[in-house]
Amino acid sequence: MANDEAVREKVAWVLVRDHRVLVTRSHGREVFYFPGGMREPGESDSQTLVREIEEELLTAIDAGSMVHVGTFEVPAGHPERGPFRMICYTADHDGPLTPSMEVAETAWFGYEDRHRVSYVDGLVLEALHEAGLLW
């Protein structure tokens, strides 16, 4: 994308278990998203992911175990408010996955659930499916 300063970014956690991936839904929304969030000024990807997952799922991400899964983009002018970039990581965690007050619901989605996520999250589901990680 031409002007990176204008691109909103989210750092997201991709947790796959038994060929299904963890997603969350916010209050008042029907669409599910990968847990994570926007970077605060001066934060690295790992700091953002650790903070956001603690806030959303009350669990501790092991920043040292983070592995970049991919970066997925919504182009400028797209109906889902592009331009937008989602930087995805897998990572180990310590503790149960307990939704905080800001999370209405968690779910484990397979590839067949891709119609229930946002456009950019659907790109991630497609990549996981193509890699044989998601059925």
C-alpha cells in the first residue's frame, strides 16, 4: 500500500487447536474476529499482543514463543473500511482463556465458518485452510 502511515493496523493472535481456530465476538456485533487489537504509540507487535490478549481473554501470552503467521490486508476503498492491515502471530499462553467484559463470546471456527468472520479474518482462515491447519 502506498502510504503506510494511513493504514490502520491490528496485531492478532491465531490459536489453532484440533483444526479449529479461536475467534471472539464483541458486544453488539454479529461478526467474529481474531483476538487482538490496535497498537498503542511506541508499542511493538509483541507488546501489543501481550496487552490485548490479557485485556480480552485474561491469559498471558508468551512473547518469546510468538511466530509470525502472515500479514493480511484490506485494500483502500474496500467496503470493510480499507486500507487495513492485520499482522497475525501464533504464540503459547499461560492460563485459561477467560473472556473479559469486552468480549461477548468466544468460539472455535473451522473453515466452514468463514462466512461468519470479517473480510480480513476470512483471508486468514483461507491461508490456514490452504496450509492444512484448518478444516
